[in-house]
Amino acid sequence: MLVIFFSPKAYDLQKDIAGYKMLVKSFRIPNKKTLFALGSVAVLAIAGICAGLGTSADAKAANGQPTNDLVIVLDAGHGGMDGGGTTADGVPEKGINLNILLNLRDLLRVAGYQVEVTRDIDTSIHDKGIEGIANQKSSDMDNRLALFNKYDNAICISIHQNLFTDPKYSGAQMFYSDQVEGSQELAKILQETFVENIQPENTREIKLSGKELFLCYFSENPTVMVECGFLSNPDEAAKLQTEEYQKEIAFSIFSAINEYSSL
Ligand SMILES: [Zn+2]
């Protein structure tokens, strides 16, 4: 069985900026807002590299960019003892979610966003001292929700992979709740951006969820659960494990966040 371990320390931002530039070249530009975003990323990335800076805060300072009070909260689903869904080969969802999150986090930071993440390693984030898997899972979800609701002006994205009994189904789908204004619009933009950028065959529609999607329902900020694709589809599962496709997904989510935040 393939074991995936993602270390944030091993993540090479500078290498990835070059990677994003290559990626940008291969993308269709859907609208002016995205074009502006790409320009901002390129300018910030070049400034960051030239100044030998490693953090987005430094990159922002180098460019005299004001700090926006909007916070992007990113959640990589599952982690630690909870692997989430698995491919037919037994590869767990948790590592794919995390790798997409790390790509997205760095892209957003380079573009000047303030970003918070629920986890940046393979771990559950339950409180110390909690015993029993069910209690740990409950504490873990409470702590994720606490971060979603920590800021008054946030956009929250929870990254997951889908599963179904029939392996023929594929494609990303966005889930949202009607408890907070903005979640539906964010879901719509995310769905459209996935179709425009990487999944032209995808005809799925955004899906309204209830309390069963805990984070979506109880979040007090616009929140979308992004199901990036189906691990139960062998072709899509293979793609979802590649670095290149994970970067494409991260870029699509980034583009959608940028479009939503500029409305
Ligand atoms: Zn999941």
C-alpha cells in the first residue's frame, strides 16, 4: 500500500512559484478578475524571490500592500487516525486533502491573503487528554469549527474527496449550507471555476446540505465543502494523487476565492 506523508517543512515555495507560473501559462483565462489575480501573484512572487523573502507577510511589506482583514480559513479533511475515504488501492483521502491545502495556502499567501489552516501535517486536532476515537473525532471537529468562526470576516474552504459505490462517477462538487449568506454564491463560483479550468465535462450542480455537514452548517462565515473528485473512480483517483493535478485543483480554488472576494 502506498503511504503518503506530506511534510510542510519539505515544501519548497520558490520551486512552487515557478510551478505555478508554468501552470498559469497552460490555463485559459476566464475573466479579467482572474487575469488580475495572476498578475498580482506574478508580481508578488517575483518580488518575494528577488528580496530573498520566505513569507507572504514580508512579500506584502516589500510591495507596500495593505493587509486586508479578510481571512481565508482552509481545512484539510480528516487527518491522523481518521484517513477519510480511500482509493481501491487503499490510499487515504487525508493526504490528498492536505497536499491540495498546502498548495492553496502558499498560493493565497503569495497573493497577499491572510490564511489560517486547521492542520498542516497529518494529524487530528483534538484537545490533548481526550480519550476514545469518537470523543477525539468530536473534539477535532469542534476545534475545526472554532477556527472557522474565529474571525468576523472569513471565507472557509473544507477540502475533501468523494466516494461512491459505482466507480463510474467522477468530477468535483461543491456542498454548502443556507445558514450563512454568501455560501451559495461561493459554491457556485467554485463549481464554475473547476469546470472552466480543469473539468470541462463536469455537469454537476452545487448541493445544499443540512446539519450532516457539520462545518458547513454551523460555520458563521461563507463556507464551502469542496469535494474535488471521486476516489472510487480509478482514473480520477490516479489523477488526484499526482502533484500536477493537486496544483491545478489548488489553483482553481484560488481563482474562485479571488473572484468571490472581489465581488
Ligand atoms: Zn472527506
